[in-house]
Amino acid sequence: MQLTGAEIVIECLKEQGVDTVFGYPGGTILNVYDALYQRGDGINHILTSHEQGAAHAADGYARATGKVGVCMATSGPGATNLVTGIATAYMDSVPMVAITCNVVLPLLGKDTFQEVDIAGVTMPITKHGYIVKDVTKLADTIRKAFSIAREGRPGPVLVDITKDVTANKCEYEKMVPLPAKNISRYTREDIEEAVELIKASKRPFIYVGGGAVISGASKEVRELSKLMDAPVCDTLMGKGVMDGHDDYYTGMIGMHGTKASNLGVSECDLLVALGARFSDRVIGNASMFASRAKILHIDIDAAEINKNIKSAASVVGDLKDILQKINKELPQMEHKEWNLHIKELKEKYPLNYEKGVLSCPYIMEEIDRITEGKALITTDVGQHQMWAAQYYKYSEPRTFLSSGGLGTMGYGLGACIGAKMGRPDKICINIAGDGCFRMNMNELATASRYNIPIIEVVINNHVLGMVRQWQTLFYEKRYSQTVLNDGVDFCLVAKGLGCEAIRVTKKEEVADAITRAIEMKKPVLIECIIPEDDKVFPMVPAGAPISEVFDATDLEKKK
């Protein structure tokens, strides 16, 4: 049948099983929005308050569901406003398709009103980018975009379409999406080498990254830890793969990881890295990271092998598939002495905070208790992000969504909206700092417009907390441009944007506020006032080995 390019866009979204799109219309994409109005049955469009919010919402939807997230924007500033969200998705391997429209083909390259080479702008932060100038190639391009976004190591793909293509007609024939290609590159010998390394170890440790979430390998990772009788740590992106209550679980590794994880990894003789990229925030001083250990690296992306840390052996392919094969080959192992040592580290160095005042760790523990650990938590970036990672016990994957690689302030609120659209069964709570909340607080208007029942918890210490922490520890308390103690009333802002608002100033008020917010079943902001100098511990100084992890007690001893 003959369809316009705009109609083909909508039909292709239906082909791919897209049920939710986040976007903001404008001149060049008007034909697509008109087709959405006329043919978009089954597609729920969420009009965000800003295009960046649309990109973060698509990202949150994708992380929460495992499906491809979709966002749309017009040309020029509409398209460039997606860039931070696209980069966030790229750094954390999130499958996303961003659809933008551009000026008509004859006006391309002539500095036309609202013209930007968005494909060129986003080339370094996408898996692939297209600019469609021929309507006959549009359907296949969109299909390829979805395939590329989801296959192998996922990531964002941009499809930019000239406006005349959205108006032109051609023959369209519906197609069923092909299953994702298996791009595994491992051999039988790779599996055997991995098994032999594991069997030879006396002090093994498992290090879990975001790839374990993406591959759906939680069950296999938990089985591996039992077979190996080995402790397990995770990265920010790997939260929920291991149950936070599991005896083998030692907490997060890295700059704000637990002492048990950082010291244990520094002492192990085999480190099994599962879907992790050895980020600088994890390894600290690369030359001293896990210096006593052989490294077994399993990842779907061959480019990650030996990129940051040299491995003794590697297996390249889908983690779930690989672990199923390894687990079949492994005998039940036993490392009593090693596990006893790790248990002693956990008992000697527990996470700790000041119990006498209202604090973010206390708030996270209360959220965990009240939701029975079953909420879906999104975060912005900073101290609150680390506290949310440390003090909430994640028991399943895709329940902790955060900007790990890019560290995007303002990510969490849009991501929370997207997550709730994808997982309406979940209580969705965003943990934000006051600095981050200022970045994209306008997305509360999106939540209220559609009555999306999310909870925005703003941890307000009236400063840029993480930057201030560094200024305190490493810059002799020169608080340059990090104090936010002004006249902004976040509760009034929330109410003005159509949401409910609760202010918490005492520990005794926390539980009631959380319970009330859940019961309201509408968007609610909870502002929590905490001391300006609360710090995230443990901590590893930038560039130091992770074995030099310290906490508040260590600082007191140095005085």
C-alpha cells in the first residue's frame, strides 16, 4: 500500500512492538506527529517538558523493561537537546532509537532555519546514525536502527529524516522483525580455559557489571557464585544481579565501594569479571588493581578485553549463554577459609553513618523497609546516588537505574517517568540531590500532566554535595560555587507544577512521608533536609589503589 514517509515511521514503530514514545513536536517533525494522531493506535506518546527529558525517559523505559526506548524531536535545538540523553545511553549500553527530522533535502547544508547536522553531532555517541533522504529507504532504515540498537552490546541509534521524505509516498509492506543475531565469538577451548582457571583458584572473587543485567544472567551469576563458593561484588550498573541480602554479596566495588569488596578484590587470586568494563571509578590505580590475581574477563564486546586491565583469559559472547556452559562444567567448589576471611571483613567494616540526625542513608533504609525492597529506584548523580547504591538492598536486576558512565545530573526524574511507563506494576522512586533537581525539575509537569505516580525524593543539603565533599577533603574547604542556599522552595515548585509535596526535617517524619506518598498514587515530591557536610564513605581518592579505601573513622585517626 502507498503511505507517506510519516505514516511509514508510525507503522514501523508498530512493527517493532513499540508501545510508548517520548517526545516533543516542532516544525520539521509535524508530519510524523500528524501521522501519530491519525494512525498511532497502540502507541502511547508522552509529551515531556524538554527534549532532554524525553531522551532520559526513553533511557529509563529501556533499562526498566529491556526493550528499545524511543524518543522523538524536531530539528535544530530540538535535536541537540537530545544529545546529553543519547550520550548517557551510549555510555551505559542502553538500547534506544532517537528519531529526529530535518529541513527539506534542497535546503540541507545551507544554514537553513533550525538546521543542524545531528547525525554528525551524535556520531561519537551512537552505535550508528542515519540521515534518510529517500522515502523508499525509510522503512528498512528504521528496521536496521532497531536491530542495531538491541543486538550485541546495546546502544542508541539516531535516525534523522528530511521533512520532504516524511511527506513523500512509496509502497510499504509490513515485515516481522527478525530475531537478534548471535554475535558470540568464543570457542570450546575458551570455555575450557575459563573452567580450568576457576578450578585452580584458592581465593576467587566475582565482579559483576551492567552486562549481566543486559544479558538477563542474574540466575546464572547466582548459580556461579554458589558453585565457585566465591564472594561477589558489583558495579553501579550491576546492581540487583546478586540479591543484596545474599551471604556471598559484599557490596559495591570502587571509589565508594565497601571495604570488604575493595580489600577482598585486592587480595584474591582470581577475579572473574562478568559484563564489566573495568571503569576508572572501579579500578582506581590500574597498575595496582587486583595485583595478586589472574583476571578472567567475560564480555560481549571484544573491544573491552585488555582495554583497561590485562586478562589471563577471556570469553567473548553473550554472558548468559557463556555462564550456562561454564556452570555445567564446574564441580561444587569449597573455599571455607577464604569466605571466612571475607565474612570477617564484612563484619569488621560495615557501612556506617551518623544515626542521630536525618540522613540519606537512613532515608534509603526506610524506603527499603517500607517497600520491602521491591521498588524500582532511579537516581540522579552525586552523593545521593552513592547512598542509594549502598543502603538499598536490590534483590532483582533492572530495579536500580542510574547514569554510571556519563554521570548525568538531571537524569533521574525523566528516567523515573520512563521506568514507570514501562513497569506500571512497580513503585518508582527517584532519589535526587537539590543540585540535580534544579536541572530538570520541569519534568514534574510531565508527571502531573499524565498523573504518573512517581515519587521524587529530593535530598536537600543546600550544596552541591559531592563537589563540596571533594572541596572539603582535597581543596582545603574552598567552597567555590557549591553553595545553593537561596530562596527556592522546592515544595512550592512541585505544587506549582501540579504535584503533591511533603517536607521532611526529622527522622521521625520519614516513614510517614514515604507511606503517604505511595498511598496517594499520584506524583509526589518529598523534600528531605539534611546537613550540608554529610559525606559518602567509604572512599578511594582518585588515582589511588582501591586497597587504600578509607572512611570517617580513618580520617579521625589521622587527626
